[in-house]
Amino acid sequence: MLVRYHVRMGEPASKEATYEDLFTIPEHHVGQIVNGVLYSHPRPASPHAIAASVLDSDVGAPFHRGRGGPGGWVILAEPELHLERDIVVPDLAGWRRTRMPEIPDAPYLVRPFDAIELEVGALWSR
């Protein structure tokens, strides 16, 4: 269940969601801000976690570790990304090692991902 926090028709327009608004959602939820709107959904259940884990190893081996593939990528599971005004948490995101030779020790990343960004739910809905 995805919850979108927004203003009802006839109410004054609210301010855009901010990073601080993420701390107002329930602890067991994942929050994201897209185009100034705060979205929240419960942490995914076990089937999602299994699919994400399998996908991570399928993508990670050839791209992150270079086993059976080109290597040269940094692949991260569920990184918090601050991309201008959006704050998102994709299931997997990837950067070329040339653009991110070291992974910052930080609660979130501000560097846009290069090409790999996968959402397990999007794959299941096809």
C-alpha cells in the first residue's frame, strides 16, 4: 500500500515535502520525496526481499565484481539518494567506478546513479 501525503481539493496549497518530513512517517515505512510530494509505504515483505536479493546477486556478480561480466560498477542495495529536490530509495542503484571510486561513509548519497536503478515491484508488475 502506497500512501501519498497531499492536500485535498479546496485546501490551501501546502509546502513541498522536505527531508525533515521523512521523520514523520511510521518507523516501519519507507519514505520517498518525488516532485515535492512525500510518499510512504510499508517495508517490503519477504517475497520482495528474496527477489531483491536474487537480483542483487545476478547483477552484482558480473557488474560489481566482474565475474562473468564487465565489472567496473558499484552496485548498492537500497541506497538513499538525494537528487536535487527528490529523495528516493531504489531497490538497486549502480554507478560506474570511474565516477564513484569510493563509496562515501554517509547516511545518503547525492551523486545521481549512472544507469542501473531497479525496482523489484516494477519488474513483478510486467
